[in-house]
Amino acid sequence: MNLPEPFRLLLFVLGTMAFVGANAAYLVWVERKGAARFQRRPGPTEVGPAGLLQPIADALKLMSKQLIVPPGVDSILFRLAPILVMMPAMMCLATIPFSEALAARNINVALVMVFAFSSINVMAIMLGGWASRNKYAIISAARIVSQNIAYEIPMMLVVITLVMMTGTMNLREIVDQQAGAIWHWNLFRLDENPLMPVTFVIFYICMLAETNRAPFDMAEAESELVAGAFTEYAGMGFGVYFMAEYANIVVGCALATLLFLGGWQSPIGVWSGIPWFLLKMYALVFSVIWVRWTFPRTQFYSLLNLSWKILIPVSLATLVLTAIMMKIL
Amino acid sequence: MNGPLINVWRGFRSLVSGMRITLQQFFKPNVTVQYPHESIKMPERFRGHIIFVRDPDSGKSLCIACKSCAKACPSECIVVDGVKREGEKKKSVTEFKLDFTKCSLCGSCVEVCPADALRFSKEYNLASPTKGEYVEIDLVRRLEADKP
């Protein structure tokens, strides 16, 4: 398609917003249905066929509620935080290619940009917690910062391991290198680096932690901290946080798909395209939901132990081993 | 170095087996009952409030208005009255009222009935904003309203 640049830009902005919005709304439905299936109950059934209109009903409810700004909060930061949480997820999608032709921007440092923006997310949740003037929110904000910093390190280390292999940070080129068949995907390229599955598992765990998903959902530890950093938020303020969580999951899963599962490349070598990308991405999203409804929340210190005592040493070891292997072999 | 690595591996395997178990549950049928749309069939010995047993021949109540149940009732929540109709051997019941707000479902009335005219119903959907409906449950009218 050869559209003039401003139109192309506008289309991608609208497309990204629609994609993020639809995903955030309907992943809530998927989550509830999935949770219900794992617990062997039907889940939402009343609103629309199979409860399909439930997200719309939820959104209407949240939007009709008053946006309470409690006295004593830092009102600018308090209002800004939900926007700052939602924005990075949308920004990240600007660089994520859905297929050979469908990408808002094909830039060479796409990977760096995704990580740069996704770390704003941490700051935004922390700001929300800090601005709330609520002790639970502040405890939660402190936890989020230490958790996300702890998990960003192993995530970066495994991504560096991967980039050492691919030699590029351009997401489209990374996917192009994985063309062919299933054994060309980075996850299964054991001939080049037998440690790839370990790298993927670490990346996946870090992604769960970065998106504050169970079993690492310290941001919203309902049983201990009321609703964590979101305690003081009402109505759509809370709704935006909720949507941002799912938007971040989508970004995380898309990234995992691009880096490890061959993006839009088909596993049999022919008919590559967007459907494969979406299929792989939603399979990963399903696994995220599956993990949430399998494991209980970890304790905070064991969460940090997992990162500092296991993930960081293991990812450092894979980095060093990969470097040695690349030098010798 | 061997110990911690084995530990990590064991932990990872236990996580995977946990995931396997939840996935197995995922594909099994629901165990819940969506109450207003469907409900469980009450078991044989469930005790709802008492109702009349219908005489299979005449379609009327078997009650002979002997008032044994009213006497047996520890909470005195049964009021019975009957008349002897022309050409009938037994008395027949004209009034049988149960105060369900007092009844403790002890079953003495069912046990004592010489004509086996009483049984427990299977009704459990009992809710009302006023107690009037349950202060006087009219068993005679219920039997008539519930024509076979």
C-alpha cells in the first residue's frame, strides 16, 4: 500500500488503539472464561451469548462511576499515572511487526525501544501508588519497583544472549532469520545454541513478573494490600490500570513470539502470515492465563530470591556460555 | 553446585506437573449448577413442608380428619377440621392449615398419620417478602390447585 505518510500514520495510530482496546477488553473476558474453565464452572454467561457482551457492560459500569480524587493526593500525578501506564503499551506496538508488511515503523533498534517504553510502566504504577497517599499503595509501589528492577536484569541478559545470536535488534530481521520451518525458530535452534529453551523459560518468567501477573502480582496483592497501588482509584481510573495489564501482556507475548517463536513464520515453511503471528501470540496469552490460575502468589522475598539467586546467575551463565560457544564453534 | 541446580530442576518439574493438572481440569465438564436456570433434583429423603398424599382412585386426599397429626405436633402448628359426608364411611378433610413459620420438620405428623395421608414435599424454593404466605399453608387448597 502506498498511502501518503500522514494517512499511514493516522491509520496506524487508530489501528493500534483499536487493537489495544479490543484486546484489553476481550482478554478480560478470556481471562474470566479461562479461570472458570480451570475451576470447572461456566464463567460469565448472562450478558450476551456466552457472556460476550460482558466487557462492554463492565466498561459502561466503570465509566458511569465517579472519578474520585481523594483529598490529600497529588492530584496531577494521581490523574497522570493511569495514562502513563497505558501509553507505553501502545507505544511498544508501534515497533512490533505483525507480518512482513504490517508494521507501523520498521526501525533498527526496535528491541531497545520496546524495553525502554515498557520500563516506563514501572514508573507509572509507582507514581500512582505514591500519589495516592495511602500506606498500602506506597508499600505496593515500593514492591513493584524492587520486583521490576530485579526482573528486568535477567530479561535484558537473555535478550542480549539472543541478540548476540541474531546480530540485529531489528525485529523484522530477527523474524526473517527464523524463516523456513519450526526448527529454524530461535527456540529450537539447538544447533546454534543448545541453551535456547532455558533462555526462553527465563524470558517467559521475567515477562510474567514485568507485567505484574500472578504468581508475581505484587502490584495488586488483594489479600494483603487491599488493591495495592490501585487502592485509591475508582471507576475508569482503575479500569485503565486493568486494561493496561492486559495490553502489557499482549506486548510481552508478541515480543516472545517475535524473538523465540518465529513471529509470522509458519512452522511448516509455507503460508506464513499474520494468522500465524496471532495464533502464536494468543497461545502464549492463554499460557499466561493458565499460569495465573495454577499457581498461588509467591511471597515477596521468595520472588526476589528467585530473581537474584536463580534467574540472574542462570541468565549470566547462558550469556557467558553462548559467548564462548560463538567464539569457539 | 549440584544441590541448588537439582533443586531448581525439581521445582521446575513440579510447576510443570501443576500446569498439567490444571489443564486436565480445563477440559472436564462443569461441576456447578446455574441455579435459577437449572437446579438439583432433591434426594428421596429430603424434608420440605408436609403436603397431602393423593388417593390414586378418587384423586382426593386420603386424610380422615382424625387430628392425630395436630396432637402429635410438638410445635402445635397444624390445624385440621373435617366433616362426615353423606354416604361416606370416613370423615373427609375440609381444612388443613400448617404454620410453617413454627414447623421444625420433625416428621411426627407423617409418622403418626393412620391413613398415610401426609408426606414431605420436595419444595425448597421458599422465599417471600412477607411471612403471611407461610403462616398458613393451606394443604387442602394446594391439593386442589395441583390437579393431576
